[in-house]
Amino acid sequence: MREHTIKVLMVAYLALFGSLLADGIVMPTQQVNVYGISYYLVHLKTFFPLAIGFLVCIWLVIHLGRSLPRTAQPLTTIRVALFAIGVLMFGIMLTPYTWNTFFNWAHMTLGAALFVLQLGISIWLTVRFVRSSLSWAMIILQFVGGLLAMFSLPDNGINLLMPGEVLFQFGFAILLLYSLNQLLTDTPRTGEQARGDGSFSAPSTNPVADSHSHQHRIDQDRIDQDQTSC
């Protein structure tokens, strides 16, 4: 389960970053620093590579969310968060900022919601479940990327929107990869049973012991019934 999850998540973000690299090679321009990644989505020459990268990433992220175990926290919340991330990314694709004011504001709102969700889940995972220097470093990277993106929005003075977005997404991807790699080492394998305290016990693999245990329960039930009848 862990290996499959890590591979799927790596492919998802490699598709996203790979499509960005392809567009950068096809149409190198400083305008992406002003308008961000979405600049490539409003030009036909670069739309299809990035759209494919987005769709592959969205599909794999949602697929990953659905495949995670429904055991306990934090996996339950991660499932929902991954689904929401996929929906927000799809919404960003469907709202070209150049169409009109409504689409522009909708596009920025969805982008901001995506950043807030990703940063929120990153902090929550790090504080509650996966405390490590790497996780905190990736949160700092997300903050730096988020600040660069925020101050690069129109009329805010600097033009580093795309670097900020890439830094933020890279930080989130690494943190999520690391967190799932750690969390899924403690996830029960198929067939394990949950105890009342939230821990898990593996099923017995000794058929002889199981047979004796079953016979003991039958004998005990008979004794109880005899005592009751008396």
C-alpha cells in the first residue's frame, strides 16, 4: 500500500511539473512571472501540455484519496483533502482569468483556497502526526512561495508569481510524500482487526492454535449452559 501510494503521488506531481517544464521550453516568456502558471492555460500553444499535466495530476490525486485506508486520523482527513485539492485544481482550469472580471476573481479565489487548504493540511500533519525537520522546512518553503505569489498579484509590486507557485507546490508535494511514507508504515495490512483503543491486531496464522481456541470456547459455552440449567 505504501509503495503504491508513493508512486502514484510522485507520478501526479511529476506530470504537473513536467508539463510546466515543457511549456517553458515551448514558449519561454517573462509573462509567467507576472501572471503565473495559469498564463500557459490561456494560450493555445501551451494549453494542451499543461492541461494534460493538470488532468493527470487531478485524476491521480483523487484516485489516491479514494484508495487510502478509511481507518483513522489522519488518513480520513487526508482522503477528503486530496479530493478537495483535485476539485479546486479542476476549477482553476475551468476559469481562465482573461475572459472577464468574474472569471478572474473566481480563478484567484480558487487558487487562494487551494493554497490555504494545502498549507493548512501541511501544518496539521506536521504538528499532530509527523514532526520532523523536513516537514517544517517544507512548511517554511510553502510560506516563502505563498508570500512571493501573494505580493506578485497585480499591482503588488513584484513579478515572481510563477516561482512562488512552483516553490509552494513543490514544498507541499515533498511534505505530503514524506508524511504518507511515515503514516502508512503503521497502517494495518488487509485482514488486521481494529481494537477498541484504535490499535490493530493481526489475524492468527497458526491453524492448530486457532482450532484449540475454538474448541475451548465451545467447551466453555457448554459449561455455562449446564450451570444455567442447574
